[in-house]
Amino acid sequence: MPFQPIPPIAPPTPPVIGQCAFQELALLGNAPGPAIQSQLQHLVNQSNQIINHLQQLTNAVNNVTATMNRLPQQLYNSTASADNPLLYPQGVIVVPPMPTTKKELSNASAASCNATLVALGLNEPPANIPIAARRQSLMDYLGTATRA
């Protein structure tokens, strides 16, 4: 049975409870007083903090999930010989100038590294980053277990 990637978790959507509560409170006029409004504002602030923490947790879980989804590919690449084809993540179409073997990766040009990083959905490094660092980023991501 082939490896099935784990789908990412959707980020939580902020509730409109605070907005609705303030609208209902406004309908009551001056009866509730500022003390209730203050308590309600405090609850809304706490709710927003919880939502922020949930969004951070969702991002962390999605990062771990993405790393786990790459493990089979990294295991394969780490044990493949220098001339065996590199295994890229599902959905990545390998086109020139992307390296296709460990040997090509260890000699990849800056343009090849940049094209590969972009194809993998990673940020293209600034122009002042040395070629060895670009290659190493790719080696780490693809799991080739080779040091530049």
C-alpha cells in the first residue's frame, strides 16, 4: 500500500460571539452599565487570545505533518546511490534545470538550486547566499544525507 500523505488541518475561524454580544448589549441601552461591558470586552479579548493560540498550534501541527509526509521520500533518497534518481515530493514535476540524481545535486548551479527550491514551494534565497548553502538546503529537504 503506497504512503498516503496526511492532509493539513484547516485553521480555526474567529467567532463572531463578541460582536453579537456587543450588538445585543447595545439594544439594552444604558441598563447594563460599564461593568458588564468591561467584563464582556475582557471575555472577547480572552477569546481572541485563544484563537491566536489555536492558529499557532494549527501551523505547528501542519509543519510537523508536512515533515512527516516527506519522511518516505527522505528515507529513499538517503539510501539511494549517487546515480539513482532522486525522489521528489508528490506533485512536484521535475524539469530541467532541476537535479535528478545526488551527483547532479552535489554539482548543481545557483540557477538549478533556485529553480528546485521554487518548485518545492520553498523561498528562493537572496543572491548573496553561497551556492554551497543553497545545495545544502536542498539536500536537507530532499533527505540525501550528503553534506556539501
